[in-house]
Amino acid sequence: MISVVYFARLKELFGVAEEVITATPATVADLIALLVARGGVWAEELAAGKVFRVAINQDMAQLSDVIPDNAEVAIFPPVTGG
């Protein structure tokens, strides 16, 4: 089981701030594939070539990173500063 948290425009577009996924995907890429399979805005916003960031337990992650059970996974658009 993992907790997935969405931030900024992704939270608005998906209509959810946080959800629990009971089956733990092996990697970040597996999680993204599971979400993309929902279709619609999920497939559009998380498609290959779209820019977004992922963190596992508040550490930046790559698509190949393993997701441990009971992890918090955050998905968010890139942040710019000024």
C-alpha cells in the first residue's frame, strides 16, 4: 500500500489531493503506468514527454526507483522560482 499525493495544477486537474493505492507498484514507472491506464486527464498529464516530478518519502525520484511499501509518493509539476 502507498499514499500518492498530488500538488498544484495536477491536484486541480485530477480532482484529488491524495489517495491510497493498495497494490504497491514496484517502481515509479509502474505507478505512472497504473495512473495513465485510467485514461482521460490522467493519461494526458502523465504521458511520455510531459514534464512532472516525483518524490518518494520526500526524496526526489527517477522512473526506475523502487517504491517501498507504505511509502508516500508525491507527483507535482516542475516548480519555478523567482
